[in-house]
Amino acid sequence: MSKSYKLKKVIVKTEYKFLAIILVLLAAGLVLLPKYEKHEGINPEILLGNAVSSERYISTDELAEKIINQDPSFLLIDVRDEESYAKYSIPNSINIPLAKLLEEDSESYLNQDEFDVVLYSNDNFYANQAWLLCNRLEFKNIRVLNGGVNAWYSTIINPTKPTENQAVVDFDLYTFRKAASMYFGVSYLDQVTSPTKKKTPKKVVTVKKKKKKVAEGGC
């Protein structure tokens, strides 16, 4: 049996596992949607198509650039529990735990047209669940931080320096990440002077609640 054939079998098995996980999450999401039981939501086939697409992900580099440039077009939401958020969070993020995602106050942040929403958790697991619930309800412009806090720490806060035999593009990326980490308060021994930690300006977010549709029909 060739290595390429074995690799294809592994890829196929991985895809089936991923689809199985998605179906389980969808089932869990429907359980969490009692107050939306009359809301048909997105077509299941379209939802599954969206779920297997990688287009919903945003990289840690893209997010760091947005925060540094004080991009006003996005809203960063931490879907972890309150205790995890209190211990460490990405600058300018709002905490909406997954369990509270469908509460009325939370919906005003998620179901709006003013901002692009970026969800994150420690990795992708809870953020993907949150994304599936939002997608099920046809909320627009919802994305997921690829790798979550773990990837943020390993790429932006503590980037790995490339080895000498790596490509120029890897050194360029490291230069950006190192500068970004310094922006977020990391110090390096090779700095000529100790930098003053920059305080990321706190982003004040005001969202307008969507007007609820008036129910049609009689009693």
C-alpha cells in the first residue's frame, strides 16, 4: 500500500470525523434554541456547507494588525467563561460566555450590521460552536479567530524566531510579530532601551438593537 493512498485514507477519515462533530454541535445548538423554535433559520445544507468552509477564520496576524491600527470595523468577543476571561483576554474583547450567547443582551452584539464580529476561545472548539449557533440564526459577518488564545500567545505574544535556513518571508513575518508583541507589552533583551508598555486604547462599542419583527396573523 503506497504512502499517498494511506494519506488519502487518513484525510477522508478526518473529514468524516469533522462532519460528525459538526452534526453533534448542530444538535446541541438546536437544544439551546428553545426560544427560537419557530425560527426556521438557515437551510441545513447551506449551514453544513458553511461549516466545512475555512473562510470564517481570521488569523492572529490579521487580528493583531486590526488592533494595532485601531480598526473600528470589528468587534472582538471572547466566548469563554468569565473566570478564564478575567485571567487573560485579548485586548479590547468583550466577554459573552457561550452559555449566555442567545440571551437578549448578547444578541444585540451578534445580530447587527455595524461591525464584523470575531469570536474566540482557547482554541477553536467553543468559538466554532458559537459560530454555528450564530450561523444557524443567519447572523451576518461572524468570524472565528483561528487557534484562539493559544495561537495568539504562540504567534503574537511569544513568536518563534526563524532559523537561518528559512525563507525571507518567514523573517518578515517574525519581524511583524515581534513588533506586535512589543506593542502588547513584551520586552526583549536585544532592545537598546526598555520600552514603555503601550496601553491599547480601550475600544468603546455601542451597538443598536435591531427592532423585533411584529408577529403576523390573528390570535
